[in-house]
Amino acid sequence: DARSDRLTAMPVEMRMPETNPAGDFYEFVYGVLIPLLVFMPAIISGALIIDIITEESQNKTLETLMSTPVSFTDMVWGKILAAFLLVPLQAGTWMILLILNGIYIGGFIEILMHISIVAFILILIAATFAMRYRERTNAQFMFSIATVVVLVFALSIPMNSGNIIVRLATGSIGTEHMIVLLPMLAVAIGLSYFVTMYSSRLAQKI
């Protein structure tokens, strides 16, 4: 029988590389889980600010709101701050829960600083689209495109916020994270000025 030799032949021994379950776990926690948990509140808050600004126009409540001593700019900034404050609270809560489960997170405050500025920038961009379109669907669509463009550009830079947050969480970076934080702060200040001027100009048309 042509197959009789298979009864005595030994199969080829496969040497698989050894895996380290602990290493895989920490790669997932620090490389995926922590960035996901801190970035998601920032993106969600950007979408939230669009809803809470555009609904004033869509529900015809903006005119009523403008009859109060509150200006249009004050209203916009009040909503921006309400959406912004959720980010450090949510991100901080997630990290505290991870710490309580025995996962080391270094640079807790620094991570909150980075994600807060990222969130503030995204919220300001979203608020601009909300004021421009005053309609939820179009504003959300434009914000989604802008978010993708911003993230692709940011992630193409070696020292990006995602990389910094991972390194801060593992305790493998020092004060050099300020090289990224300070320019982002300058961008946030510039966008804040733009949103204030843009909302003031729109207030004259309401």
C-alpha cells in the first residue's frame, strides 16, 4: 500500500514560539484599553455639544433663551463648559477603576491634562460646526470628517497624544510630554478666541 509508510513515519515537529500571557495582557491594557477609555469621552463630548447647541435652533427655543440677560456667546460657552467638564470626570473615573483593579497608571494628572486639552479642542471644533449649520445631521457629519482628519494628522506625528498617554500610563516618559502639551494648549487658546468672535458675530444676526 502506498500509504503504509505513514504508519511508522513521525510527524514533523512544530516548534511554536513561546508566548507570554502576562505580556499580552499588559500590551492590551496599556496599548488599547487605557487610550480607548480616555479618548472616548473626548469624542463623545464633541458630539454632545453639537446636540445641545443645534437643539436650541431646531426646537425653536433659541429666541426664548435670547430674551434673557444671557448673551448668545454666554450660552455657547456655558454649553461648551458643561460638555467639557464631563471629560476629566469620566476619564478620571475609568483610570481610578483600573487602579482599584490593581493596574498601575503613572502620570494620572498628566494624562488628565492631555485628554482635557484634546477634548477642549474637539469640543470647540464641534461647537463651530453646530453654530455654522444649526442642524444636527450636517453638523455631526462635518464634525466626524474633521475628527478623522485631525486624528490622522495627529497620529502621523511620532510624539502624538496617544503615544504620550500610553507612555505616561506606563511611567516611561518624564517632563518631555510638555513639548506636546504646550502647542496643544496654544491651539486651544486660539480656537477659544475664534469661537468667541464667531459667536459674537452670529449674535448680531439673531
